[in-house]
Amino acid sequence: MKELPKEFIGRGEMRGFHFTLLDATDKAYLYKVDMNGAIYYEAFKRRENTRFGCISYPTGEAFGVWAKTTKDYNKAIAYFEQFNRE
């Protein structure tokens, strides 16, 4: 199973944003997103895409369902920890 990259530049609706992995477990991921100087965080559950043999990064529709975004680092950590308990 191909893991998500530690760093990447977004494409599509996230084009040009810089993503940096802050933490990962077998249940969840936490990324820092730099949107032209505006920093926010994305925490989400690990989702395996068996069709393509990789982990899926959430699309916009996933946020609020199995992914959360916030500008508050401490809140992002809380989301990440919550996903790890589920």
C-alpha cells in the first residue's frame, strides 16, 4: 500500500498549496497546509484505496465526515487524537 507523501504541492482545487506531514499513525494523518502564507491544518482518518493500492487524501466532500480542517494547531491535534481513538 503506497503511503501519502511527507510533502507535496496540491493539484486541482488545492493547486499551489504546500502540504507537509506532521504526524501519521495506522489510523490517522495530520498535515500542515500553507496556502500562500495562510497556515491551517488537516486531520483525517486513514482510508485505503484498494483499487489503486494507495492511501487516499480527502477531497472537499470528506471534510466534516472523515476529515477536519482548522487554523488552530491545538484543535488539529485534538481531531488527530480523536481519529486515533475511533
